[in-house]
Amino acid sequence: MTMLIVNDTPLRPLSEKRAEEWLRSPADGRSRPGVAIADCHVAKPGKSWTQQVDFIVITLHAVLVLEIKGTHPSLTDGCVIADPNDRWRHDLTDIDPVRTRASDRNPLAQALDAAYQLKSLTSKHNPDHPFVHAVVVLVPPTNSTLTLQASAMPRGTAVVLGETGLRSAVDISRRTRPIWTAEQVYSMMNALGFGDLITIGALIGEGFPALDRNHAAWLPPTLAPSPAAAHRPRTEFFQRPTRIPAAQATPQRPRTGAPAGPSRPYLSRTDRRVRQAIAIAIIVSFMLTIWWIIVHFQPNPHRPPEPSRPAPAAFDTRSSTSLRFGGTPYAAASGLSATTRQDA
């Protein structure tokens, strides 16, 4: 069983074509069920730009992002030294072994960016296993003896060389049981815009387990686009699978329990954030209005108490007779003083 290749376009670099042949027809003849989407553009939610991905490989056990890098044509021998934190170099010459984006130190950053963006999509279609592996595949010139010396890489990333390295990257994620079903793979491919190039029946024939056994009966294992997928609009990045009308649906065994209620409308992350922002603005405006009414329309505004003043002293009419000067009434003392001054 060979791997299915979707979106096989002829105008691609030679290194990507060689990697595609390695995926389609491995030299060891080992069966590797899965599907590979070539030359795919992955959009990040909330952004207006996309990132081109050389290959998205979906197997029964994992999802991989493959960044294909052809080595310099003149490097036919020696060793490529790959470090996650430094620029990659060749041990014999100063020639850069691979091309790198101007904003990156090495191709690993480009593969990780694509893996992070694709994870936002896998988490919607397989929330139990959303992890995406990032793999950089170095394609050396034909009949070369070039080798690779790769340092320890972050978890979930790998740098491999040639067909042998690519096979090991696809096989390293094998598990005891599949974690991707045919329905989940089709749903994610439909969200990427490739639902008209694949069917659930073809994925079941490739080896993916069916979540619903009835799918194997009414979907033939063929790569011909289904009528529903051929006319599906692609106006949104995240699209829900087209539902089959009740009259055309395959009759199933009745289920027990309460009937299911109406499904909730699908909202993207951007729509939810906009609604949350509007709700917060309404609440804040309401609270400010209440505060303004309380401040400006009080019936009996509270006034601070006036500071107390000392009461004026009452005038005593008896002060002329009651006041004494040295034990003698003030008036008598004054008369004595006048007599004394006259005698003098």
C-alpha cells in the first residue's frame, strides 16, 4: 500500500518532486498508509496571510509538516552540521548548505511556524491528539556521499537526510493503535480546501479506521470528487462538513435516550472575541451611567458641617464696682490717685 498524494502539481522544485517519489514508492517496499498534501497553504486564525508548506503528511498515528530543502549542488561530500540555535554549515567549505529565510537562523524555524499554525486546525478536528511534528528533510544531489550531523532538537522536531531519513521520520511516530479516523482526516482536508480531491471511502481504503461503519457502504473507495464536495463554497477557512439531508441519509439503528437538541451555531474565534468585547463595552457603559446619575441627581446632597465659632462674652454691668486693683475697688483707687497728684 502506497501513500496517497493530493494536489500533485508539476511546477515544483526538483527536491520536492524527489521527496514525493520517496513518499509514494519507498525503496524498502514497506507499506505506509497515509495521505500527503503537497504545496499547501496554511492560514493562521485572525491573520490575513498564509504560509506555504511543502508537505502535510497525515498517517494513522501522527501529523507531520515536511519542509523540503535541497542542499547546494556543489556539496557532494562532507557533512552538514545542523544546530537548532545556529546557522547550519558545511564542515569542508563556507558555502551555506541550504537556503534559509532572511528572518530565520535555519530552516527549523520555518517548519516550526507551519506546525504551530496547523495545530490550531488539528485541535478542532482531533482535539485529543492535536500535536503536529515538524520535520526538515534535506535532499542531497544525486549520487552524493553527503552526511548529516544533527544536534539535539526540540521535542517533536527532526532534521533528516535523504530517503532513509524521511522514512524514519514517518515511522518514528507509529503507535499501537490509530489516533486518526477517516472522518477526521476528511474533515481537516475539507477545511484546508482539498475536500473535493478525496473521499472518506478512499481514506478507509488507505487504512484509516472508520468512525461510522456505514461510511464504508455508501462511499466508494475512489479519488473522484463527490458532488457535495465539488460544489462546496470556500469562503471561510474553517468550514463544517456538508450535512446529508435526512431523506438521503443511510438508515441507522435507532438510539435510546433523549432526542438531541438543535445544534449551536458555529462561531470562529474572531467572532467570539468581537462579541465578548461588545458585551464588556455595554456593561462598562451601563455602570458609568448609573454612577453619573447617582452623583448628579441626589435629592438632599450632603453638606459638610460649618466650623464652630466661640460665643461672644456677655457684658457685665457690675465690672466697675466689682473689679479691684490691689484689693481696693478700681474707682476708689482712682480717686486716691487723683488726690495724691493734687497734693503733690
